[in-house]
Amino acid sequence: MQLKSTFKVLTLLVGVLFFSSCSDDDEDDVVPMFFTDSDYQTEYEFTMGDTLVIDHEIQHIPLNTAFSWVLGETVISTTKNLEYIVGEAGTFALEFNAKAENDSLFRSYQLTVNDPYELYFRPKTENSSEFISEIIEYKPAPGQFINDTYGTMEAAGKIVGGKSDLISLGAWGGYVVFTFDHTIENREDAKDFVVYGNAMNGLSEPGIVQVSFDENGNGLPDDAWYELAGSAHDAETTLLDYATTYTNPGEHADIPWVDNLNNDGSVLVSSYHAQNYYPLFIEEQEQVTFNGTRVFPTINSSGFVSIDALEWGYVDNFDSEYSTYGGNAMEIDRAIDADRNTVNLKGIDFVKVYSGVQENAGWLGEVSTEIKGASDLSMIN
């Protein structure tokens, strides 16, 4: 009996020693997490709107490790790697933390964010002109003046530097892109630029305006475009994310079109203009597709044709201020992005005007926005 008790005690003691030894060995086998790259980039320089990407290679990450990226005093991500769109100019401290129950890692960075307006803003000089300095692209939709009179590349060039000549943008979607020899500033509590058309009381052909700032400084309109929302942009009838495709008939014939809502129709030809209405100087010679917003002014096409003006925010549109400015004065503050969020632009370098209406107005033919030029209002008043 005594032998059995002694044996049990010895067995228990050996077991305790064995498990204790195993436990000590386990603790000795735990390897702390570490960065694979001991040297790393500590300073980054970006322009507002750029995406900051930092990828970490970390070994032996324990389960339930918590990650955090802190910019200034704000946590901007809780993932191991960072992908962040930089939205504010300045110099900021950026910290990375990885915290486990008994382990942690830390890295710090300095982030310098440049304001593109400070980098690429083009100020006015004593030689600056108030008028358009260059037509960058002219791509009208089909229309009665296209390939004739007001619808050629030569006609488009004539609206540079003044406001006495005229171009037609054709049916819905047709557009022109132009620039000035300086950045148009967004003036506080004031209209910023004016687009001249040939509207008159009872005869408006509303066009829609988009604007862009040269954020990358390359002189090309390849940055984000923002639409200037007008009074009809919130109307129930207005079509957003609209698209229309026109097909070239190859002759003087009605131009068929189909839209992205499965509607179809035609730009109707008349005997007054005997040329092919499809623009023969654009790259797309079989079909061309335009995208944008479609608005619906009130049109009376019986007898004496009339097209009512929209309240405000459109060009070639006889609104209440048209006579005051000799055209339509535009506000950069009305810029919105693709999600219809207001965008804060300090200035713009490029302007796009496109026809906003897809209708035939009786004997007048298709509703087509016309413009005669544009001016920087800061150089006028």
C-alpha cells in the first residue's frame, strides 16, 4: 500500500515536470512578428487626389492582431496594408501600428500633399485674353448645319478670340471642348465665365456645360470632368447617365439613333440642307455614341415654333440674365461629380459644352445648341 502511494506521487511529480518543461519549450519557440524589409521609405510626396499605397511584408503575425493607420490624429485604415486617396493638402505624420496580445510593431512616415492648384494654376497676365484661346475638340452630333456653314472644323476655329462667329453642336450629345490662355478662377459670390449663343425670347436650345482643372499639369483635358448642374437637373423628366448612338446613312437621309433606354428615333433631314447630316470629319464614321444628361424644355412645334428657356444654368438658353450678359453666365460653384456631389473647384482650365436636347422642332429641324464663344467674366466686370 505504501509502495503504491509512493509510486503515484512519483508519477504525478514526473508528469508535472514534463508538462512544465513542454510549456517552457513552447514559450521559447514563440517567434515575434517582424518586418521582412528592415529599410523602408519614410517620406512620401503626393498631389491631392492621388492614391497612397503602402504594402507591408510582416512575418509571424499572431491571430487577432489589430492594425491601424493614423494620419495626424485620425485613424484612416485598420488593415495591414494601406490604400488611401489623399484629399487634403499639407504635411502630415503617418503612423502604422500592429498590436497583438504580447507583441507589437510600429512605423512612422511623413506625408507631404501638394495642392494641384498651387502647382498648376495659370494666372492671368497683361497679355491674357478674355476669350477662348484654343478649340481642343469639336465633335458635333448629326444636324442640319453639320458639314456645312456652322458645322465644320473651320467654323469651330473661328470662335477662338471673339464672339461674332457661330458653330452648331448638332443634336443631343454633340460637343465642343475649349480652353483659355489662363485658368478661370472660381470667384466667390460671382459668376465666373459666360458662354455666348444665339438664343432669343421663345427660341432656346439648351446646352449643358462641363468643366475640368488640369490637375496633372500636362495641358490636356484628361483629368476629371464635372457637370455644372442647372435648374432642370433635378427635374423628374431629366435623364441622367443617358447615351445615344447615331448611325451614318452615307447620304442625305434621316439619321437613325437609338438610346440606352431602348428608345429610337431619327434626326430628320430637310430640303433646305442637302448634305449628309452625319459629321464626316470625326473619327467614328459608321456610328458615334454620346453620353451625358438629357433635359426637356417645353417645345411648341405646331404653327409658330417656340422653345421655352430653362430657368438657369444652361447655354444658348434665353434665361432671365441672358440679355444682361449677352449670353449665359456660369458658376463654377455648381460643379457636381458623377455621384451628384458638389465639388469644390478653385478654378478650371477646360470647358465642354454639349447639346442637351433630343427633339425635332417642326420646320426648324433638330434642336441643336449653338455657341459663338466664351469669356472670362473676371476680365469684364
